[in-house]
Amino acid sequence: MTNRFRAALFAIAAFATSNAALAHTHLIASAPAANASVAKPTTISLSFDEKVMPAFSGADVVMTGMPGMANHQPMKLSGLKANWSADGKTLTLVAGRAFPVGTYQVTWHAAGADTHRMQGSFTFSVK
């Protein structure tokens, strides 16, 4: 095997590896959007760039602040119902009632066809 041939194989392998890394699942939109201030939402929607595996994907919502309570401890919200879209790209968390006034952090995790778990978070506020 010549050095030129080895170099070409190495370049092809490096290119294929870098493209595989780009295939990881990414959050492309949310409602409420990151850093938004919204009135009385009852749902949170997370849209991904590819179909995800629901068994390995989800989100948690934590209330991080409440007006008039300077020492409000973060409080994880429970009772949110998770619904996936038919195409497997959008997760909607449904609350039984509107979110109270305050600030929230959404922490998500998702795995697509490549099975690599990606994660991230964003905040929004309810006015």
C-alpha cells in the first residue's frame, strides 16, 4: 500500500467520522422559545431535527423562581403528560393547567437513529 493511498483512506475515514458526528439530534425550536416571556402557557413543545427514540428521550421542567419569593428553591414540575408527534420529531409536554407566573428551566435529552444521547436546556418566564 502506497503512502498516497494510505493518506486517501485516512482522509475518507476522517470525513466519514466528522459527518457522523454532525448527525446527532439537535433541538431546533421550542415553544415557549428560549428566553421568551409568555402569558399562561399550558404546553411546552420541543422540536428536533430528526426522528428521536422516545424511550431514550424526554424533558424535565423546573420552576426556578417565583415573584415575591427571593429564596424560592427550584421545584421540579410533576404531572406533565408527554406526547410525541406522529413523525417522532416533536415532544409536547401538557400541563393540567396554566403554568404559574415565574421562571422555568427546561432540560431535555434525545437520542436519534445514531443512538447518541444529546442534551441541553433553556429558560423562559411566565408573566
